[in-house]
Amino acid sequence: MPLAEAFDEVIAAARTGAEWAIAILYDELQPPLLAYLRSQDPGEAEDLASEVWQGIGEGLSRFEGNEASFRAWVFTIARHRVIDWRRRRSRRPAVAAGEERLVSVAGAEDPASAAVAAVASEEAIRRIRQVLPPDQAEIIVLRVLGDLDADQVGRILGKRPGTIRVLQHRALRRLAEAFSQEGVTR
């Protein structure tokens, strides 16, 4: 059941803890959420996503609104988690783990297949981050991958919708110039 067709039913069921409803929300939002988080901090995206879903679970009973509001709410939580993560990281510098520690925590999933599945979106995000200033890259990711409008992105970033549209326009122009110089066409 696509989320758009039955959002009210899905969100009501998710509030009661219905696994099917939570699975629909997860299937709909996890890919763009993960893409956004990878655009902000590629190495911590998975951990940040789990923190976001925890926040969603904690606040779901208080959420009111339509599907567009829900998406904006989810990405607002994500942005706050990224900011919190950056603050924590700046207070505690990373200490490299020894190789023996890394071997003991290695995952069971096949990293090669996971990497192949994510290459296209990660490459696009990498290029966006490489070409654009951080504020413009974040706007493009939220608008395109988050499927949010300028008003929603403005509320998430604390900027006016007009400012979002101007920054988005500049970002798209800059991306077009960079790709045309590389010979990339539509």
C-alpha cells in the first residue's frame, strides 16, 4: 500500500505500534533519509538514521499533520541529529581502534553487495557535496531526495522560503555549469 493513498490510516496504525504500518513508513522514508544523512556525514549515516527512527518512535504519538508535514518532521529530526552528532564529535575527538578491535566487530552482511547497491546515489551525493557549498548541497538533497518543498526546507534550516529558492537556483546553476564542463549531458 503506497503511503500517499492511505497516509491517515498508516499513521494511525503506526501510533498504535502496528508493525505493518511502521514498515510502510520505514520503506517509504528510509532511502531518502539515508541519502540525506550520507550527504551530511557519510561515515555515520546508518547510526544517525537509527537515532532518527528512535526519535520518530518517541514523538509519533504527538505528531499531527498530513504526509508532507510528516516528511518535513522526519527531516527536521534528522537535521537535529546531525547537528547533535557534530557537537558531540567536536567535544570528543575520535580515537583510532586497533585492527583486532575492528575484526571483532565486523558485520555479517556482504559489504560488496551493499556497496554496489548504493554506488549511484552515493556518487551523486559526493558530486553534489564536491561542487556545492554545504548550505546549497543540503538544500538540494532535502528538496530532491527528501521530496520537500521550499517552505518545509526553510522551516528545517531556519531560512525563509524565498532564500531557499534563491539558494536552490544558484546550486542548480552551479551544478549545470560543473557538469557541462565535464561533458555530462542530460
